[in-house]
Amino acid sequence: MPFRALPPPPGASSSALERVLMRVLGWLRALVLLGIALVFVASLLIWLVAMVVFSLVASLFTGRPAAVTLLWQRYRAMARQRWPQRTPTPESSTPRADAAQATGASRDTDVSDVRWREVRSERGDDSRRS
């Protein structure tokens, strides 16, 4: 979000030279802020490299693996690991069995997939139609 200078008072008129100077000063301010940010990032990278070198040299004296080595090994192990693949199951015809299979509850209970069927009332006629 660039900051803009306040407009001049109503009675004063700014010359073209003043407008050019204000624009140049605005660009200089932006460049200084960009330079500060670049110095900060460069110092972080220098410290990161210094810590990696220190860790590798310390591992030579202590005999333990370097922190960088452990991190790399963990990263490679995670990269080789495949996430559990979901086995394709055929679509069931009942919502309850679908929900039990999706949550894994069907392994612990006796919920199973059944086919829809017409259920007649005890009187022999279909009372749902009336």
C-alpha cells in the first residue's frame, strides 16, 4: 500500500520540479525498504548455512549423525511412503451400509449391505398408498 503525500494547500501551487522531486523521493524510499528486506533475507540464509556446516562438523567429533542427516532421512522416508489407498468397494444399495462402510464401523458391528425389498403390511395390502 503506497503512502501518498498530502495535497498542497489550496492557495499554493506546486511546480513541476517539486512533483518530480516527490516522485523520486518516493522511489528512493521504496528502494531503501526493499534493500532492508533483502539484507534480512540474506542474513537468514547465511545463518542457515552456518548452522548446517556447524552440525556437520560437530557430527564428525561426536560420532552422532548430524541434524541435517536425520532430517533428510525422515524426509526420504516420508517421500517413499504411500498414503493408504482406499480399496474400491462396489456401491451398496442401502444408505446405512454405505455410512457404516465409509466410517469403518462395519468392521465392529454386524451392519451389512442388503438389497431393497418391498415390505407388505400384515393385512396383505399396501397401506402406504392410502
